[in-house]
Amino acid sequence: MTEYKIALVGFGGVNRGLAQLVADRNAEWKASLGFGIKIVGVTDIFLGSIVAKEGLDAKQLVALPLEKGALAQMPGGTAEALNEAVIKHSGADMIAEATFTNPVDGEPATTFCRWALESGIHVVTTNKGPIALHGAELKDLARRKGVAFEYEGSVMSGTPVIRLARQALAGVEVQGFEGILNGTSNYVLTRMKDGLTFNDAVAQAQQLGYAEADPTADVEGFDVRLKVVILANELLNARLSVSDVACSGISSISPEDVAQASANGASWKLIGCANREANGSVRASVEARLLPNAHPLAGISGATNAVSFNTSLLGAVTVSGPGAGRIETAYALLSDIIAIHTTHGK
Ligand SMILES: NC(=O)c1ccc[n+]([C@@H]2O[C@H](COP(=O)([O-])OP(=O)(O)OC[C@H]3O[C@@H](n4cnc5c(N)ncnc54)[C@H](O)[C@@H]3O)[C@@H](O)[C@H]2O)c1
Ligand SMILES: N[C@@H](CCO)C(=O)O
């Protein structure tokens, strides 16, 4: 029976969610998926780090208090985040990289991915920065080293989008897409319709584990811009940079705007889209749009996301599901591990 040794880099909501899944379902996975997972290392700038080649108790990790240096409370743990040592020397077959998304330069997560790939260690990540900003380089490095670089959770959390479009829509040309690609901003717009203030709705999204460390990235559209770049480059071969995508958010939408839209049978939505132009180039944007309630994306509420692909043979193909959430996004990491088991499994 294959048992993958994994090191968790960043131990916030998502990787704690993965530890929770391991604690609850590892035995079941051995029967249903043909492999188990052993957590051999954890490193987090706030909590510290720990390595245990024989495997850590996932339940104990999930119960770790949210206190600075808390990993030092476990035998063999330290309050220091020894990121490089945990990534390169914990004996892991793969790392789950889930530190903060840095929308400006993708660091330090990109360096963490490079360290792993250069060491012949697979990477699964939910972090949008490394893919949107350094995707081509990291994919090439992974290819050269014969390991996997998987990032399903970078767009629409655990809802299958990237692999689905790449595999299930292979042979169908994707000419463009439009979607609601940020759980927090859609949650905020939905709750404002219910009468909550913008700030209270953002605070709720933070409590629910949807928001970025700096929620400005959610409400100003920067997070969607990264996702548009990832999808456009992945599915339209676009070679877009972040600066190619015009971007605005939802922070200027007032409670009065939301109420007036409702009264007129319409809803504000933050829409990310990309389309191939007649000359072959790809044009992409992120902006709040007022959609009539009959529009297929108008009824998508809360942290749910949806993306509609415009395809050559099938017309519109729309996928909808959770766009954020700790366990939902941890599932994306599991789906990446399943993909690695299929392509690289022993
Ligand atoms: N939460 C979601 O719904 C969701 C969905 C999809 C993608 N993501 C992405 O997944 C990643 C993790 O999300 P999360 O909700 O777990 O975030 P989080 O803020 O809860 O956790 C991030 C963790 O990374 C740690 N960290 C930050 N910088 C570090 C560094 N330099 N070295 C080591 N540890 C570091 C932090 O201390 C924190 O514990 C983010 O990049 C986010 O954009 C999140
Ligand atoms: N903060 C992001 C997490 C998922 O990428 C969102 O709300 O969509």
C-alpha cells in the first residue's frame, strides 16, 4: 500500500483542513483511493515547525492552539519556522504549500515551490501567486525534475475547474470564459443584499475562512485577477501577465446601489473574464457588473463561485461550486494528490 509522506508548508485554515481530512479519512482512502497519507513535517511562520519521519498525529495537529510558536509544545517541535529544512529534509515525497498569496511577486511561496521541485519533491498548492506570476517557470522545472506541480485549488477552491477543463474538455477549443471567481466578494455582495454593512460582511467572510490575509485582495479584484491569469494561460494559452488584466473591485458599491439593483431585478457581481479576439490575442478584465436576474451568474450567491466556458463544440459549459472554505480547499489538495497518484504512483 502506497503511503505518501507530506510536509505542510503554512499551517493555516487550508492545511489544517487537510490534516483534519487525514485524521478523519486516511483509513478509508487506503481502501477507496489505494493510498494513505503520512504527515512528516509542518512549518509555519507563526506556529514554528516540526519534523517526524515516522509521522505526526494528525488529530493532535488539528487541535494545536493558535498561539505563536505553538509547535514547540509538541515533542521535537520548535517555535522557529525552519521552512527550508522541512521542505528539503523532512523526507517528504510532496509538500502542500498553503502560505499567504502574495499578489505582487508570489514570494516567498514561489521559492518554497522551487526548493521542493529542485529537490525532486512534488508540489500541491492552493496559492495563486506562484502560478499566476511564475507558472511557466515552475511547470518547466517540475517537468525537468520528473515531479508534479498541481494547483487545482488556486481557482474555485475544491470545485474542479482546471483539471476538468484540461482533461474533460480536451479537444474542445475554449475560446473564452466569464465567472464569479472570488468567494469573499460574492459573499459580501450577497450579505449586503440581506442588509449587512460592507465591513460586517467582510468580517464574516474572514471568520468563515474565505478571505485572504489582507481582504483588500478580495474586494478590490486582485485575487480574481490572479485567477483570470491562471485560467487564461492554462486554457487559452494566453501568456498573460497580471498587468495585462484591467482590474477593479466591489468596494465602491454602496448598500443603496445593492438595494436599487434588487428593486430593478438585477444583482451586482464581480466578474472575471477572458476572450480570444479575432486577431488571436486574449483580452481579460475584472470588474463589477450589474447582471439582470435572468443571467446565469446572477443567482450564484454566498461563497459559491461559477465559471462559464465558451467552447467551440459545446457552446457554454458552466461549472459551479464552492469558491472558498477551509475543508473545501483542502479537498483541492487531496484531488491534486489523487492526480499525482495516477500519474506518478508506485
Ligand atoms: N481559505 C480559502 O478558502 C482558500 C481557497 C483557495 C485558495 N486559498 C489560498 O490558500 C492559501 C492558504 O489559505 P488559508 O486560508 O489557509 O490562509 P491562512 O492565512 O489561514 O494560513 C496561511 C498560513 O501560512 C502561514 N505563513 C504565511 N507566510 C509564511 C511563511 N513565509 N512561511 C511559513 N508559513 C507562512 C501563516 O502563518 C498562516 O498560518 C492562501 O494562499 C490562499 O490564497 C485559500
Ligand atoms: N479569498 C479567496 C479564497 C479562494 O481563492 C476567495 O474568497 O475566493
